[in-house]
Amino acid sequence: MADVIANMSMSLDGFVADPEDRVDRLFEWYGNGDVEVSTAAGAVFTTSEPSAKMLRAVMENLGALITGRRLFDLTDGWGGMHPMAVPVFVVTHEEPAHWPHPDAPFTFVTDGIASAVEQAKKVAGDKHVAVASTTIAQQCLNLGLLDGVQVDLVPVLLGSGVRLFDHLDAVTELTEPEVTEGTRVTHLFYRVKRA
Amino acid sequence: MADVIANMSMSLDGFVADPEDRVDRLFEWYGNGDVEVSTAAGAVFTTSEPSAKMLRAVMENLGALITGRRLFDLTDGWGGMHPMAVPVFVVTHEEPAHWPHPDAPFTFVTDGIASAVEQAKKVAGDKHVAVASTTIAQQCLNLGLLDGVQVDLVPVLLGSGVRLFDHLDAVTELTEPEVTEGTRVTHLFYRVKRA
């Protein structure tokens, strides 16, 4: 069964974006090396070798993606093709009025997070479901639906912005992390311990 | 000249204590191994070998400690003997009315953080000054007086409590971290990059 993994770049003080929703500083590691990593949709990252190895493993195991309406709107729905080229489930209160890519692998889920997780897991099969939204990751944690956390920890203190871990209802124990040292980023993968 | 280093155990979501000021969960790694590390004051930790090595290096290089009045009061002034057995500078608005250890190496600094840092650096000589208070670490960062951050990152999400990094005025770039993988803790040492 597919694992649900929150996956984000985070500053040491816990932010995934600055107060203006900018992520440039936190995403620098995707372009600060000389090893090319191509996504299935044709995007190319140039990272350090350790980051490239980690990214390839993540992409090989990615089966679906859950995102929120905010990120979907901010990116204009990735023009109908997410860089990771996997089915995308958009959690939203209502479907967009004009979605110009009806054939793209996007599903608008209007009946809540648990439904989105269920649908995404079904599509992902044995692969992972990635969660690319702080609020959805938080709700998955609170609902006991999150299996792991991939934090790409960037050596900067932003001071303010959008927090990855916020509004959590309870203490959550994690496993020992898998640590990968990239250039200007420390990749940490934890699994959520079930009580 | 002495470096000023903030040194704390922190949950992955950025807390150094829970809402009731409890630190037990975050300090577990000081006692979850079988390698003994004795402090100069006779306290004994039992940690994993990597943590023990890191702790010994930190203690050998420790020349003075700056703390706030809150931690000083919470610990009853460590009974006049801090576990690290180095001179302690307590930043406070006024000296305690009854301090039963007048000969202990404690200095009450009533004229501000910058003064405490200056006095502690003088005493520390070539060794480090550790900052063991979130508010003082934050003020040191904002004043440009912090040289490094030692974060002992614990694999738990506390959800609420006392944040290590809060009330920061600006973006602070850090160096690549030195990473030490202990048992149920990942030690990360960053230096502050000067603009």
C-alpha cells in the first residue's frame, strides 16, 4: 500500500516560504550543482551528487501527489503538467470554473483530505503519495494519515514566513532519520511512528 | 577571540521545551546510550558514542555560559554549580535578593546582552561562550553577536511549546553544517555567515 510522505524544503527555523510566498532561497539546492536530474515531464535540476541520488530515488518511487488549491492557483495548475508527471489530486472546496486542461491527470477532490488520500493511494499502488502543501501535511498528521516526512533542511534562518509544522494537535514521534548531506542542504527522511 | 554559540536540543518543529517548560523528551539522548561522559562538575551523561564524542569536544572548548534569569530561576541557580562548571553570566533586570552562593562563579549582568557577551568572551579567552536561552540567543542573532548554532535535532514533533528561533529581525545565512548522527538525535553545527 502506498505511503503518504510530506516532502518540502525548510529553513532551519521551520519555514517553507517567506512572507511573500517566495521559495527561491529554499529551492537553491535544486540548481547549485552540476549533476543533471531530469523529471519525467522534462524539467532538469542540477544538484550535487548526493542530492541527485536522493531525488532520483524519490522520483522513481513517486506514484501520485496531493496538493492544495492555494499552490495549484499560485502555479496556474502547472499548466496542466506537474514537473513530476504523476497524477495530481487537488484538495479544494470547489472545482475551478475554467480549467483549460481537461485531459490532464488532475483530479479535484471536494470531499476532504481523507478522500484525497484514499484516491491518491489507489492510483499510486506500491509507490508513494507525496504531499506538497503545508496545510494538507498538517491535516494528514492530525488525522493519522501521514507515514513519513522528507525535509530538505536549508542552512538559513528566514525569521518569518509559512511554517511547515503548525497547528498540530498532538506530539508525534518520528523514527531515526535517513541523512543525506547535499550542497547547502541536509536531506532528512523520517517515518512517523504509530502509537 | 571566543565564539558565541547557541546550543540547544530542538524538536523537528522547532521547540526546545513543551508548553509546560518540560525538556525531558528533548534531553532523552543525554541518557539513552552506554558511553559515559562526565562533566567537570561531576554530572554523568550516558550517550551513544557519536554523541559522546561531540559532547566531549563541546565541553573541552567551553569557556563561559550566558543564561537568562528565567532558566536561572527554574533551576534554582543550579545550586551554585552549573553542570558544565564554567563561569555563568546571568542576564537579568536586577540581581537576586538572596543568592546563597556568593563565591560561586556566577555574574549577574544588569546592563544588557552586549555587556554579558563582552564579559563572557573576556573570561572564555580562546574557548567558546555558550548561550543557553532562547531569548538571549535570539537577541544575540539580532545584534549580530552570534557566531554559531549547535542544534541537537530530536526526531519528534511537539506541536507547541517554546520556540528556539523566534522574533528574528532578518534573514541569517548559515554555513554548511557539521552533521553527527547520534541515537535519536542528529547534531547539527552551523556557523553564522557575516554579511
